[in-house]
Amino acid sequence: MSVELSVVHDTRYDYAAPVSQAHHLAHLKPLHDAHQQLLDFTLRIEPDPGDLSERIDAFGNAAHHFSLALPHGELHVRSSSRLRVAARFESLDAASSPPWDGLRDRLHYVARAPYDPAVGFVQPSPFIPRLEPLRAYGRSSFPPGRPVVEGAIELMQRIHGDFSYRSQSTQVDTPVAEAFERRTGVCQDFAHVMIGALRMLGLPARYVSGYLLTHAAADGHALVGADASHAWVQLHAPGTPGLPDDGWLDLDPTNDAIPATDHIRVAVGRDYGDVAPLRGVIRGGGRHTLAVGVTTRRHDHPAAGPVVA
């Protein structure tokens, strides 16, 4: 079973003084694979940059680059997407996943040994440094020999229970150590904390940016983090029955959920810095105001059958 979803993502900057020159990078185009088929995508920018380029970045995401060379007092970026999304983890068997400590030992970096790309997601990253308190926090979910997915699900549940979601309580550059100490934040902080705890135990984890339905398709309950960009976690657990061939499992600590058809994946990376929806360098502008709005909806007649990339 799959569903058709549409997303409109609006970003508007209003500058106190004209911007004379700007260079921007956007991660707004959703991923396309066997379980998430991108049916249509448009990106509209005002003022019109004229030259808009798209490339695939190091993590397999679509990235758009554009520059503005004429003075402008505002910037409006609107992305519109239509997708067919299928559940990926309906047959997940967490108890049959490999022992977490065996996975950890297999991913130790060894000079001149064959390179496993997952090793890169065990290392610290700019937004998620190595923090001993995160190791201690995560460790209680991973006794020796425990199946890695069972431990990760428990860790997700603990973060959901221990942390309070408060909109606008943190900024995009709030250190993960501060969010962990305060036990308060937004979806970005929940994801960074969980990724940091997994990495401190030697387990590969990456950051996912995307969108949520306002209400879950299954039972209609409200999801936390809808109507804005959302973030969650992927754990690499190859050999786990019920996972896609790439071995990545999505976990949403903000909602204590294994994503199904309510989550739309836009980009994956080491942390927020790799997948920010829109960032750039400008000359001029002075102070500015930022307004962001996301509308995600499900179409009335979901499509049945598998999604073919």
C-alpha cells in the first residue's frame, strides 16, 4: 500500500537593506527511490536568479545552487513536491537484528582495509561532536549482545520520554550538549542527541531532513513537528530482516515512531549542517526577518501497490 502526498515549502527573507549579491544552496527536492517516488517537483525563486543548477551531493541528495547579482530587498523560495510513498519497515524483525557490539567491532577503522561507507557515520561531525555524557546515556539501552535494532528503539523511546519538545526553544546552532543538558528542544535536537549517543557507542547513524503529515495516516493522531521541516534519525543495521537492501532504519525520537507513510525524506547527512533546507552567503542586507511555512497533505485516493523507482 502506498499513498500520494504533496508538500509546499515556502521560505521568505525580508531584508532591512538591499542585498547586493547572494549565493545560496538549497536541499528541498525529496529523495527518489524504491519506496518514495517523486512524481513532480518545482522550485520557484523570486527574484529570478536566471541560472539555477542542480547536482547530486556526496550523500546522494539533490542540491540546488543559485546566485543573485542584482540588489534585492527580499527573497522568496517555494518548492512544491508530489510523491507516492510506501511503508518500508512493515516486516521489520528487531529481535533478529545483529548484536550491536558485533556491528560496532566490524566498523572499526583499519588502515588499508576495505572501506565501508558506514564508517563515516560513526565519526563525529560539526554539529555532533564526541560527548561522554551521550555515551553514558545511550549505554543503558545496549547491554552486551543485545540486538542493535532493539537497543535503538529503546533509546528512541527514552529520548521521547526524557525530553520535552518546545517550539523555538533552540536555534539551528544550539550545541547538542546544551540541548542534552536542558532535556528540551525541537526535532533537530532530538535527532542530534540520538545520533550522538549511537555514534559514541560505535554505531553508524545519520541525520534525515524531511516533512510530516499534520495527522498520521493510520489513526489520525497529531504528529509533533508537522507543518514545518522535520528531522529524524537513520541507523545502519545491515543483516536485519525487514530492512531495505541498504540496511538503513528510520527512527523518529520526536514522535517515538518508526516512519511509515507519514514521513517524506528530503535529504540525509551527518547532521543538520549537511542538509539545511536553505543557506547562503550574502553581501549587505543588514537585519532580516525569516518566515517559513510548510503544508503537507494526503490526497483523497491513495494508490495501491508497490512503488517502482
